[in-house]
Amino acid sequence: MGIEVVVEGLTMSFGKQNIWQDVSLTLPAGEVSVMLGPSGTGKTVFLKSLIGLLKPQQGRVLINGVDMVNSPERDIYETRKLFGLMFQDGALFGSMTLFDNIAFPLREHTRKRESEIRRIVMERIELVGLLGAEDKLPGEISGGMRKRAGLARALVLDPQIVLCDEPDSGLDPVRTAYLSQLLIDLNARIDATMLIVTHNLDIAATVPDNMGMFFRRRLVTFGPREVLLTSDEPVVTQFLAGRREGPIGMSEEKDAALLAAEAAGSASHPAGPRDIVPQLEPSPGLPPRAAVTRRRERVLRMLDQLPPAARAAIRDTYARGAAAPTLTMPAPGSGS
Ligand SMILES: Nc1ncnc2c1ncn2[C@@H]1O[C@H](COP(=O)(O)OP(=O)(O)OP(=O)(O)O)[C@@H](O)[C@H]1O
Ligand SMILES: [Mg+2]
């Protein structure tokens, strides 16, 4: 089962450039989370900080009692083996076949026999739908296949925490839909804690249990998906709608005058309630996701602390899938 990742008060700068400050969140064990944010807000830097490849100046990242920021390098190295990492650029070795690329972590980090390696690699290749392509070089296959090869490689060491940096970039809409399903199926199979950085709004709407967003050197929000999907924060609504109007500009933040001008004309974009698309279910034949029950209990326990719109959306979600007899939901209108 997946492992909880607790981030406390993380602050990161490169020289004088502050990337983000005081970031705190918990990735619940075995749940799927998505991180959004405009380009350059430090999402990749955040992923690298979780595995201890970058060292924030302040704060902690706790995994099984090991602090990936401040613990001895030996402990960090050991804990890093719990992770499977799918890089933004695929990061395959161009001169190696897909098979050898995917086998690489096993050959590097384990002493498994070649027959055992073959079994594991072929299993992962099948999982991501690349059977038959194992002898091809990365340059001979499409971008989408390279992405899936990167995912297969992230999975060979049976990771308990899976980090995916923009798994969808460069994929067509249909491939992206398959990828979304693949991520959910993967979670059902291995119950790993997953964090996906993406700009893709369909993935954001259908895959995660939890969502967060970076903007202006802060973690704007992180919590159950319903919170972000019903949020009125201008930066969140702008991002989710893919609009130019709002605080996010092309190169950096917009200046105040432009924002004021937009606000004056904002009647054309009323911030009405948005429909929440149901989360994807695992494909037929797969076990249910183990995190679903844990998540429901966790979220219902925190219901009182959530904004009213999110609360209503969560009640709606769980009322729709009302199969669970143990479900106890606060009556509508309780709380603030
Ligand atoms: N090793 C580094 N040294 C110095 N600055 C860095 C380093 N890595 C990243 N940065 C800076 O940190 C900022 C955030 O970069 P990051 O790659 O995390 O953004 P991102 O949110 O992943 O963007 P995108 O969505 O485009 O991938 C950028 O300004 C980048 O130049
Ligand atoms: Mg990035």
C-alpha cells in the first residue's frame, strides 16, 4: 500500500530567486493527487524536492520518518527507492532499446537475474500497452509511446510513490484519455501514492482524488478535488477555464492596470457553479482502488472545514455512489 508524504513549511530559492515559500501539504497514502500551476511556478522543482534531488532551504518532507531534506544522504538514498519517477521529457537513453531502458533501474539498483528482469520488464511493457515495441529505439517510436515507456520504467521497482511530471505533454486528446485511464488502472493495481503534474484540464477533472495549484510563489490550495473544482479564486477559475482574462499573464503576472480593466469587463465571464465530472473508475476486471474507502472517510471527516461549494459537491459525489452502507453524511446545511 502507498505511503503518506508529509510536506511541512517548504521554502525553495535559487540564489536570490525565490521559487515558492512555506508549502505544506499531505499526499494521502495510496491516493492520486494532481498539481496544477502556470509554467515556471516550480512544479518540477517541487517534485525534485520530494525525492531529495533538490534541497529547499527550509521545511521538511517526511516519508516513513525520513526527512528527504535534512536526513543523512544514506537514508535519503534508501527512501528514494520507494519512488517511481516519470520525467517531463521522458529521459530515455537514445542508444538503448525500450527493453533496456525499462530494465535500467533493475540492473542499476537490484541484483536480480536476467530472467527475472525479463519477466518484470515484459510485465510493465504489457501494462503500458507497448508489447511488440520492446526492441525499438526511442527515436523510432512516437512521442506518446516514449511517454508510456517512461511510465513503464518508473514502475519496474514496484514504487510505493509514483511521481509523473506532465505525462500528457505532446499527446493527442485520445492518447491523453487512454493515459488518464492508465493512471487510474495503475492506482487500482498497485495502490501507490501518486502525484501528477499536468497542464491538462481533462486529466485534472477526471483522475485525481486531490488537487493543488502553485501560483505567485505559494501553494494556492491543496485538498480534495472538489475544493479546487468549485473554487472562486480568480487564478483557479482562470486556469481551469483556460482563459486569458485573470491574474495569469503570458510571461509573468499581469500589471494592476490590466487586471482592473479586465475586472471592469468581467461580467462576460460569470463565475457560476461548475459541474464536476465524475472521477474515472478502474477498467472492468481490475480490483477497486483501495484508496477509495480511505479517501471517503478522510474527506467526510474534514467536511466541516471545507468551503460550502466543495462540501455540497462532495455530498453529491458520495450520494451518487451511495453503495456504501457505512456512509454517514452530515445533514445538508449543517456546519457553517
Ligand atoms: N537547478 C536550477 N537552478 C536554478 N534555477 C532553477 C533550477 N531548476 C529550476 N529553476 C528555476 O525554477 C523555476 C521553476 O522551474 P520549474 O521547472 O519547477 O517550473 P515548472 O512549474 O515545472 O514549469 P513548467 O510547467 O513549464 O514545466 C524556473 O524559474 C526555473 O528557471
Ligand atoms: Mg515542469
